[in-house]
Amino acid sequence: MSPRTAALAAALIACATSATAQGRSDRSLHEGLTVLDTHFDTPALFSVEGWRIIDRHDVRKDGSQVDYPRMVAGGVDGGVFVVFTAQGPRTPEGHAAARDFALVRINEIREMAARYPDKFQLVTTAAQARALANTPKKFVFISLENSYPLGRDLSLMRTFHALGARMMSPVHTTNNDLADSATDKSEHGGLSPLGRQWVAEANRLGVLIDASHASDAATEQMIELSKAPIILSHTGAKAVFDHPRNIGDDLMRKLAAKGGVIQLNAFSNYMVTVPPSAERDRELAELNRKFGGRPKTAGQMQALTAERNAILARYNTPRATFDDFMKHLLHAIEVAGIDHVGVSGDFDGGGGLTGFEDILDFPKVTAALRARGYSREDIAKVWGGNALRVFEQAQAAAQASAGR
């Protein structure tokens, strides 16, 4: 071996050794943080026959992205488990059906935590969550995504609060009686009069208000009306990619000025343009009909995942990447500040990107932020500190108001 070749080989070995050491250091830092995702749609899988959250699954095989073994492997301490109810008819019958559905789903979350008490614990305060960080138990907050199940009866907010819900959002992808959606035409000019009462009741109960999916007008009104900071539990930056579900810099600054937090999500369709394809959409719709919207067994989950992936590949459907996600995250940090930003994969609800497929990839965020010079304190805020702070502030504001 020539001296030049030997020197090159030595340099390559040194680089590899340094990279390995850096990787171990990044992982050690990540393991020591309180890592919280504010939007897990995983409860939708709890009723799937043969699928258990305590088993190790593979996103490539069944599409699922969150389970206990992967939480351990990904250094994830807990999450906000979502009671998601799709918007339906705004009729007494529709509201009753939505209420009953949501009550079943929230009890499925409670039963999951009760069934595996050595692995999960239901929490209602930031202090409880912090106490469980870096222990074998994963903490479980509960959120009501879309307040459609309330219908026009806000007393039901007390019912869901009593069952453990500590975060609620007013609306989903289409308008309801409380608020305009970001992806629907304006009906109320933001919040309806009932929606304004909803904000006041959330404040009274100490529920953290989630403006994800709400229109810009509704979001701005929630920021202004709320006596406590609010959160966007899974949202993107409009300046990075212009989509109605993402928010602009001015609104992000208003959110931060009132102490709020934006959790950047990993939903590809809100991050890259997907060219229209009638044939692809027809095949996806047919696939959806084939499985009745949601698979009922673990085997059906695997079949659906394989067929859906094949359709998307056949039409060369674009997909956002981890680098795209980091652009949103870094932009939000620049605009809102490090005290007002966090992370949510929107996993098991459509989230997932190339290079950021499930919670096993969470340590990549820590490494990417560290590589850009962010301190341990900064990264701790992004991974859970900021979100836990606003949970705390929502409850403190309610207690202060009650004590007057």
C-alpha cells in the first residue's frame, strides 16, 4: 500500500469512527429527553382483531407506526392518543351517533392503559407525564379531535374531561356547528357563537385547545379569546408549502406571542404537490370500498398496506421526505422561536415520509437539530418541554379563574 493510499484509508477510518461516536452521543442525548408526540391516531387500531399495541409491528407490512416496542426503541416516552371522529351529518341523529362513537373510542384508550399497566399509564397533568419519562411506562394523554361528538351540547365537554380528555379541537376537515375548517368554505367567519362558548368552557375545564384543522380565522379567534395558550398539535408551515392546513408566519407569530406552540407534522400531502390522477384516485377509492374504510383484522391491514403501496408506486406518486419535514421544523423555530415549536408525526392517521416512516425514526430529529447547533435544552423543549408547558398553563389558568 502506498503512503498516499494508507493515509486515505486512515482518514476514512477516522471519519467512520467519528461518525459512530457522534451517533452514540446523539442517541444518548435523545434517550435522556422527555419525548412526546402530540397526535397519535393509533386508537383507531385498538379494535382491529389480532393487532395489539404491545406487539412489535412493521410499517412496511401493516402500515402501523406506533406500538410499545417501537416506543422503547425510538426513545419515545409518551403521546397524546386521539379520539378522532369523522365529520358527519349535523343532525340530532348524526350528533348522537358521533357521541356514542367517541365514547366507545375514549374507553378503548382507557381500557388499553388498564390492560397493560406495566407499560402504559393514563395521565392528565404534565407533572404525571414528566414523572414517567425515561421509565418503562409510557404516558398516555387523551385528546378529542373534532368536537362534532358534542353536537350543540357543550355539557358533554365535562363528560369527556371526566373520562380523561385534556386536549380538544373544535373541527376537522369540514365545517361543523362550532367552527370553520381550514379545508372548507367559510360558514361562520371562523368560530360560531357556540364555538366561542366552546373556547370559554375549554378554559374553564383546563382543557388545552388544539386549533389544528381550523381555518385561519377560527385559529386567530381562538388565540385571541383563550385565557390560556393554545396548541396546533399537528400542523405545517405555509411559507414552506402553501396548503390550507398549514399556517402562515403572521399567525404563527401571534400564536407564539400568546405563549402557544405549533407541533410540526409529517403528513406528505401537506408538504409536496401530488399531481392529479383520476385513475389512481379511482383505484384508491375502490381499495377503500373493498376494506370498508378501515380493516377489521390484522391480516386485512397487511393486505391493504401492500395493495395501497402498489397503487402509489404504479403511478409514481410523489412523497415528502425527512428533509422536507426539517424545512418546516426549522422555519417554525426561526419564526415562532424555540419555545413555541414541537414535533408530531401524525402517525397512524396518514403521516409518514420517506426517511421518517414511524416512531423508530424520532432520534433522527434529535441528531438533525444537534448537527445544526441546537443545545440539549433547546432540543428538550422541541421534544416535549413546550407541549407540556402549555398543558400546564391551560390547567393553571382554569385553577386561577376558579379561585377568583
